[in-house]
Amino acid sequence: MPNLADMGNKSKKYSVPVVVYSPESQLRRPLVMFRSMVKDLSVSRELAWRLFIRNITAQYRQTFLGYLWVFLPPLVTTVTFVFLNAQKIIRISETEIPYPAYVMIGTLLWQGFADAVLSPLKIINQSKSFLAKMHFPREALIMAGIGEVLFSFTIRLVLMFCVFIWYRIPLPATAILAPAGILSMMALGLMFGIVLTPLGVLFQDIEKGLPLILGMWMLLTPVVYPLPTSWPASLLSKLNPVSPLLVTTREMITTGTLTQLHPFLIILGVTMLLLLLGWVLYRLALPHLIERLNI
Amino acid sequence: MSEELLISVDLVSKKFCRYLKKSLWYGVQDIFAEILCRDNGGRRLRSGEFWALQDVSVEVKRGEMLGLIGQNGAGKSTLLKMLNGLMKPDMGTISIAGNVQALIELGAGFNPVLTGRENIYINAAVLGISKRKIDKALPDIIDFAGLEDFIDTPVASYSSGMKARLGFSIATQLDPDVLLIDEVLAVGDMAFQEKCMRRMDALRNSDKAIVFVTHSLYQVEALCNKALWLDKGSVVQYGDAGEVVRAYLDNQERRAMEESRREGIDYQGRVTEATRAYLTSRDNRSTAQKTIRDGHSVDLVDITKVELVDSTGEVRDEFPFYSDFLVRIYYNASKPVFRPLFNLRFLHNGRGVFEVSMLIDGHGPEWVEGAGMVECTIPSIPLTPKLYDILLFVRSGDGIADISTMRTVANFRITDDHLDKIPLVGPMAMNHIRQGSPVYLPRTWRFYSGKTLIQTVESRYHEPE
């Protein structure tokens, strides 16, 4: 935990483990930090599970529509684009599967990514008073957040199955890889979310701006349209890290031909590395954030 | 009692920033400093910063309880939060041994939509306790909190007292080595507060180390063996709980008196419309009035000196409990004054305790002029050991107008001397009389069995020989 230097049994004077808090940066003892990161992660599980259960049970208790709220965002997006396309208000090039199915799959995958981006900041802002007044492994919050993202995604899979059955789309063999694709998208989202968290807790601009940015980002990602091949629109797929992940995952469950596998793997590797660094940043930043929140 | 040191705070300091925007920006800087392994300025304060805590050192061993006292904003909660690892110290080190439980704020971890039972599980998980251990402790937690009938109702419907009970119960039933408690017990009812105090006493006796923030000095004196008095982030006094509390109380009283004295000075020169009307209508008939020039009052009776005298005739500012008390007022009347009425108001902590007034007791001589002196004797002054102020004002003969400015003319202390002449019972009695009511009235208790008088208890004070 914050600047924890677990001296363990080094000191014979104590019958119990000792924790030392000092102004020194935890990075000065990377080994100690790494050990406590691993330890905190493992002790977080129980708490994360409790928080997860709490959040999903408490989340919709005070709503009229209840869990319907999980389905509403992708449904509304799909209906909107299917309507716009059908009325020829926007022109979207031919897709390999029926357009409604295409949009539905795209928005569901995008929603998984977007939820993951928003998750860390959302759960930390929800738990501010908790964080400021109780000492617990802070990883638990992030884990509970991931749990929620996965939970919502799983519920929404129902929509996806309906679409597959309705349009009689056959599942290719690569569909077995789909979970990996989905998890990679969420990992990328989580990475962005965690890296933004320190600033986001201090300045609410981030929380206010994120939905805006994500809205625009979605339109710049081949969610409701196929990957553009002509320059300069093709830049979208090169500069936008979500594109290869989303396109590949969609291909895994529809066509079975993975056109973006290379960029997919590179982005996944970089994401994992940055996620680890984001975690370190999160641990270093939290005591400072709590201090500045002053609640 | 084991000598194991569980909490050791060594010259710890913490900076806070007054302004939100700056504070947030410093937060960003501090995070960067941490990433780059640079220090965050150490002793240097950035603009807008102040020391929320400075050079605090304390030690708490097993079986000890430390009370943190001080006014709001003294840094008590900041220290507690650092002990709990919620914030990093800016300077110094804190070492904590063993399993720590903290009750920083009531219901911090309670989700209002969920039931009490659900919240117990979450709270315990937050504190890092396994489900098995909670299952075992659950009946005790519910029982101690006294919430059997409400445990399956949402916490939103709990009163703040019920939340306090639940929070305290969870934190203390889970066998911590170190217990940190912020002033959370104030919201519970008396019965629960007492229960909590007993519980804390029991925990201390079972070799835990406890740090306890409270505004109840009584609790500190009764429970803690050490106390730390903080003022604006600095240590004023640290040591034996009784001594620190006594010093703190004296200081509190002095502050309150200074305030009331300042108010007294404020009073000067203020004449109400009613008084002004009265004075102008009667100005020609009587000289026993205050003269008014340019809207400012001028005292007709000047108080030149006030002395407090004890039974032996000696001037002093400390008096034994229930001893004879004499106030000597030297005055100077610039014009002949008709039947002036002297009034003495006794104040403790800025509040009136009692008043002796010639408005009640009757007139003195018809005309008073030039320098003179009035004495007022109060036999066996019925005040308990505390600090007191005397406020003096003189009224015109009809009792309506002030003819001298109301102001504080003296202060004195009633000491513990002669307290042994009354039958104090038990170790807390002294505390009771010090912190309780300022007025002491002799009284008699009579016990009846049926209609027969079986015993009389008299609080009668026996003159010291």
C-alpha cells in the first residue's frame, strides 16, 4: 500500500509485521513494491468480489427499468444507424453480413471497450469517501470495475446471440478466439482508463470530457462502417489503436479471415506493458489523490 | 503488559494547501516527483501551503491508549489518516506493527441501499477479513451494535446513532492489534457511548494499542494513559493524559475569557436608543445620569481599581473552594450621582454563572461624589474549581441606565484546596467537579424505606481548621 515497506521479520523486536510510511518514493525499492503489488492483488480478490456484488445489486435498485439499462445503449445506437442507413441519410459501403447484425456486433464490442475506459475513474469517484477513510488494497476497486464491465458485456451477449440466430449467420472456427479479442479490447480500454485516473480524480474535466471523446472516437473507429481502404480515411485504422482490435475480433466471429492480425498482436503487447506501468502509476498516485480530495 | 512498541511516529510533518486549484496542481507535481523519485520540497512550503502537522512524535505500546485532543483543524484527523496509511507524510516516518483497524468516519463504507448485514460483509472485506472470520464474528457484531431487528433493513433507514453502533462494532469485534478511532462516538446515545468506552478499555487491557480522537476530555482522562494536545498542527503538550487534559482545560478557559473580555470592551461606547431617550427626557431633573457627548457615553462613575480579597484580608486571584470572597471596588464619580447601583456578574467561559446586584439587594447612600470605595462580601463563594471573570457595571438609581461602561474588571481561579472537605466518591468525582457545573450548592439527601427516614446524606462543607 502507499509507500509500504514490508520489513517482515527483519526486526526481531516485533511479533507482528511492521509497515513503515515515509515520504520516500516507493520506486526507490522496486522489489519491495513489486512484492506488495502481487500480495495486494491476491488479497484484493475477496474484497473485489464483494464490491462487485454490491455494485451490481445496488446499481439498478433505484431504477424503474432495472437491467434493461444494460441493453439500452447498444440497442439505441444500432437502431439509429440502421435507420440512418436504411433512409440513405448516410451511405455505408456493403458489409459482408446484414448491416443490422454488423452494427450490433460493432457497437457491442465498442461498448465493451468504452465501458473499460470509463470504469476505473467511475468506480474511484464512486468510492471517494471509501478511499479517503479506509485502508484497503486499492487494486480491489479496479478489479471490481473490470468485473462490472465483464458482467454487462456478458448480459449483452444475449443481444448478439439473438442477432446471430435471427440472421442465421454461421459461426466460423475462429470464434473460439473471440474471448481473447474481447479481453484485449477491454485491456486496451482499461489501460487508457487507469492512465487517465490520477488526472481524472483531481480534475473533473476528464470525467466530463471522456464521454465526449469516446463518442467521437467511436465514429472514427470502424464500428458502424467497414474499415476504409482508401487513403486518407485508411489512416484511421493505422493511427487508431482500437481499429485493429475491433476489426479482428469482429472478423473472428463473422468472416473468419483475420486481416489485421499483425497490428492486433503489436497493440496487444504494448497495451499489456502500458497496463503494468499504469498500475504502478495508480499505486503511486493514490495517496496523493486522497490527500488532495480531502474529504 | 508487553513493552512492544506498536505505533511509532517520528518527527512527522504534513503540508496542506489552502486553495483548491493550487492544491490540485501540487497534487500533480507530487505525483510526478514520486514517479521521478525526487523529493517533494521537504521543509519548503509552496505558495498557499501551511503545515497541517509539524514535527509530531509519539509512541504507543501494547496496552496503551493515546488520546488526541485539540480544537477543530488542529491536525488530529490528519495524523490519524497518516497512521492508517491513507496519506503519506511529507517528512518523518511512521511505523505501525500489526493488524490495524480504523474507524475514521462513521458509515464511510456503508452503502445506503444495502442491508446492514450486507454492509457488514463489505466492510469486513474492506478491512481485509476473510469471510470465514466474519461469519464467526457476525452474531457478536450484531449483538454489540444492538441491531438485531434492523440488520436486514437497508442502511439508508438507519439513524446516525445506529450507523455509529454498527461501524464501531465491526471495527472492534475483529481483533485488531492497533485501533484508530476518530471522534465517532459523539453521535451514539449515552448508553452506547458507555458501552464503547468499556469495550475500548477492554481492548486496551487485552494488549492492543489504541489511538483515539475525541472532544470529550472526560473520555480521554478516563480511558487514555497518554494524550497529545495539538494546536494548528504543532504539539503543545504530550504526556500523561490527566496532566495534558488539565493544561488543555485551563487553556480553553483562558481563551474563552479573553473572548468575553474582548466583547466587554466592545460594549464600551454603545448606548441603546431606549437609554438615550430616557436620558434626554430626564436630563434636566436629575444629575444621576450619564452625560452624552457626540453620541458617545461618558462614565459618570469611573471604576479606578478592583481588588479581590480573601478572608485574611489579602489581595489575591486564587481562592480555595467555598471560601469567603470579597470584592473591593474603587470608584470616582465626577459629578454627584444619585443612589448608584453596583452590579457584579460572574462568568465562566464567557457565560454568566451568577450575578450579585444592588438592583435586587437595595440602594446605598443617596448621593455619591468624588473618590470612594464599595466592598461586596460573598461568604463561602459557591463556585467549583475553575477560572472566572467578573464583569462590573453601575446603574442609575432607578436601575434603568448604565452610568459606567460594562467591562471585565477582574478574574480569579477557584483552586482544588479544601476540596477534600467534601466527601468526593471514587476516582472520577474530582473530574466531575472540575468539568461539571460551576455552581456548588450545599444540599441534603434523605433516604426513606417506606415512610421511615433511614439515612441522611449531607454535602455540608466543613470549615478547615
